[in-house]
Amino acid sequence: MASKFGGHFHSLPADGKYSHGGSGAAYRPKQPSGLDALASSFMMFTSHPTVATKAGTFQHEDPTRHPTCGTLCPIDPCVTYNLPMNTPDHIRHQLRQWVLNFHQHHQNDVLIDELCFVEKRNRADLVHANGQLTAYEIKSAADTMQRWPDQHEAYLRVFDTVWLCCHNKHVMKALELSMPQVGVMIVDDLGGMAVLREARQNKLVDPYDLTGFLWREELDELCQEQGLPVIRKERIREARRRIADTLPIEAIRSKVLERLKIRYKDKDYSSSSSSTTP
């Protein structure tokens, strides 16, 4: 597939190799030493010479050619980039556009900002609810990766697909601290974005944690639809546990998707975000 980073389109074949202009490096989980080569190669391919201009803007010295391989690049030489371009809000805007461009998004699907999950102790920066639940965690240049190991574990307990979208300064930590099924996207200071590693289907979803997206009346609805008794005196945690232990996870996921799409339909900014920059 093609990915865009800093105005350049880079290729990312299915075998996991990242390349530009015929060169590239590969991420191989069984060879940790290869991470250094991947990160160094990635930085080389995505770093553009810049010069400072007035009012805190930056401009490519030669924006018509890639500085490493000489490939012609589709960038207007007169374009300047207003910083900061890698704030969480800007990255979230980019992610919305990327989802709309490269993933199925139908009329009833929604994009949700800052969705709480796993006992409301975590918050996903962006969630896409279509035929499955896809979550995106954002780590800007101002963030650290200190909390990611715990967040990473929580994400994998409820979401079908998980992506980490981080500034290129975090590339090494992103690969070291993330399981292979977690996709990794990189952003730079000029607003560029690239897919470094595709996300895979997550098979670690916990049915009990998944029920945490449902309100009490929605849990009762699910019980009625699936032929389970509704026990009014039952505490919500007890109801969740009974449902998680009894129903197939597909039934729970389907109900979660249905309710989230209804709940957040009027709060979905995916349509307006495609034309409005934060």
C-alpha cells in the first residue's frame, strides 16, 4: 500500500518492508537487533532539509526532490508549514482523514474522540466503529512512552484492531513495546504521516471488559435478545460477568457496535473533519 509522509509517498508491501526509491528495511520480531536498522532507515527516508523562515514557519530547501534518493516529490515549492503540526488535535484530524480514505466508513459508522474503556481507567484518542472496533492511541512529540505498556495491554482487552500513532522520535520505543498485532503509524513535524507496520486482528479481546461499553439498560436489552433472564436485583458487574460467561463474544461485540453507533451518531465529526483543520 502507499503511505504519505511529509509530502512523499512511500511503499509498504505486504511482507512488512518499508521502502522509498528502492531502498528499505524490514521489521522482523524474531530479530530485535533489526529494530535499530529499521528506525535509522526510517529516519533517513523521512527527514527533509528545512530552513527557518519568518513567523515560526519552515520550508523545504528543495521540496521537489527527496534529499536521499532524488525522487521527484509532489510538493509545491512555495508551500510553508505552520508549526506546530504534530499536536494531538492535528494528529487526530489526520487520522480521521486517513480512516475515511483507506477504511470502510458507511453512513451509520462513527468516529469517536476520547472513548473511555476498561472500567473508565483508559481513554482512546480515536475509535472507529464500523464492522469492528478499531482504536488509535496518539503519542505526540510532547508525550512520552512511559504509560504505553499499561495502555497497550488495556487496548488489547477490548478493541479488534489497535494502532499506535506516534511522532517519529518514538519509533524505537513504539516497536519495542508493542505486540506484533499493534499497527504503528509515524508522524513528523511537517504534518506528514506514514504506516510503518500494519495492524493485525487482535485475538485477545476479553468478553467481560467488552461489556463495559454497555449501559445497564443495554445489558438488559442484550439479555432479552439472547434469551437470558433479566435479573433486576443483579449488580451491573454481576450482570456483565454472567453475560460474558454465557454469550459468544460475537453477540457482545455486535451489541456494543450497535449501541456505540447510536450513542455517538450526533457527536461524530468525521464528515466535517475532512474539510476543517483544528
